Amino acid sequence: MANHAVTAVDIAKSVFEVAVSIQPGRVKERERLPRKSFLRFFATRPQTTVVMEACGSAHYWARELERLGHQVVLLPPSLVAPYRKRNKTDRADAKALLEAYRDEDIHPVPIKSVYQQTLTSLHRARSKWMQARTATINTVRGLLRELGEFIPVGARNVVPSTHAYIGDAESDCPDALRAVLLNMCEEIRALEASIRRTEGQLEALAKEIPVVAQLRTIPGIGLITATALVAFVGDAQRFKNGRRFASYLGLTPKENSSGGKRRLGRISKQGNPYLRHLLIHCARSMMRAAGTKTELDRLRSWALEKAASRGPHKGAAAVANKLARTAWAIWAKNTTYCPQPAAA
């Protein structure tokens, strides 16, 4: 097989569809491999370009194939789907990968290292526990509200208020619910302990990554956002400028232009929703803290002006865009944030 051959692989849990193409637009060879035979198949093949979707387990297989000497290209699944014709099958998906690979406008997804995937796994576990904690807290609030017991605002008030309610022998809490509510409070505490342990692990790993300390010098950005940027982005150098980085995160306006008229709407919400969610919260945190300060630097002053002129929600999106660009500049130039005095 020639060295310029391209091999597309449609990944599944236990079966892999392989399509080999030498001439663009034509498939010369097809194979359907079980998982245990996948690496053995490529170990016996000449070096080639392997194209896969950046889906579950793709980064692991990409690292393994690179160890065998192959060049691996991961493509975004959402951009491969338009190249699939008619029905969705494994054969059609492999053929679509070959066609999408020829499109120069589709940028490959960088292959994540084991270190990056360790960070992403910690973030996903923490996010899952945060969601479970919020759901349990809301359930407790709803159950007690039906009994006429209203818990003050704030997650920290839920467990103490519930303990006081079920511990009061003269309260209206039915005896059948006391044990259930107690178990839910213990579940909330256990989730909070898991979240704290995960944050401690992230803090320990962050000490080994210099760029995390640099990103944390930016107002509003803390441990969670800094480590998430390193985990999910990998390297800021692959973006030409800060605007492209913000666009990658979905924080730039969605464009609907035609006939020489440029129309910009709401933010595009493309890219990783978790990173965008964190940056929006960073922006809100920074604006809230800036409102209590008497002396402001240029960034905080600009953020308050945006919130005042555009409203808190649009202002938060604008500030998140600014934070993303600032993070790219700090990251790409290997420096730290230096506050500048606000304009008179």
C-alpha cells in the first residue's frame, strides 16, 4: 500500500469499521474488526494517515496508533455528519470521514495526552457531583415546602435547617419522612466531601502546571477555570489570536450576513459548553467583586460599564469574551496578568 493512503476508522464499543482509500473519492479496501484485533491490524500495515472522529475513546486509540508509527487525524463529529449520504451505517460513516478529511476548512482536534484526560476526568466527576448535589438540595427544599417548612436561600442552609426540622419532636414532619430526609442530608454531605477531595486533587495537579498559576492571576479566573482551560484546550498556540480563541469557545456573535450587509446576533454558543459556562460565571464573579471596590483597574472598570450599558446578562457575555482573550494572551505569551489603571 502506498504511503499516501488514507485509512478511515469508525469507532464503536466493540466493532471498528475500516475503509482504506488511495484515490480520492474511492474506497479500495474495507475491514470490520473486533476490538481485540484492531491494533494487530494496524501493526502489520505500512505507515498511513488514520482518520477518526473525536468521540469516546478516540484519544486513547489515537495515542496507541501513533506509537505504531501512524499519523492520526481526529475530526469533529458534527462536521463529519454532513458528508454522510443517505442512511447512517458504519460503512457510510467511514466513507464520510474520508470525504471530510479532504475539506481544508475542517480543523483537526488535537490528541489529548493522558495528563490532559486525567484533568478532564476530574472535572467531569466534579461536575457530575455538583449536579447531583444541586438536584438533591432542590428535592429536599421541595419536599419540605409541601409540608409548610421553607428553608432560607443558600445551599449552606439546607442541611442545618432540615436537621433542625426533623430533630424537633413538635414539628409537623411525618415520622415516615424523617429517616428519608436524614438520608438525603447525609447524601448531600457525602457529595460535598467528594467535591472537596476532587478540588484538592486539582489543586495538587495545578502545582505541576505553570500556566495554571499564570491564568489564575486574571481577575475572576480561579482554580477550576484555569485547570479546565488547560485540560480541554491543551495549547493556546494553535489559535492565531484571542478573537479566534473566544470564537472557539462560542463567545463571539453569531453572524447572518448577506448582500454586503453584516448582521451580528447573540453569541454563537459553539465549542465546549463547560468552558463557556465557567467563563460566564467568572465574569459574573468579577463584576460582583468589582462593585464593592473603590479603586478599579481598566478591566474591572470596563466590565462595570458593560454591565451598566448592556444589562447584567449581555454584560457577562461580553466580559467572558474579554476574559477568554486575556487568557489567550497570558497563555500564548507566557506571562502574567498586569492590571492597568482605569482611564480618567
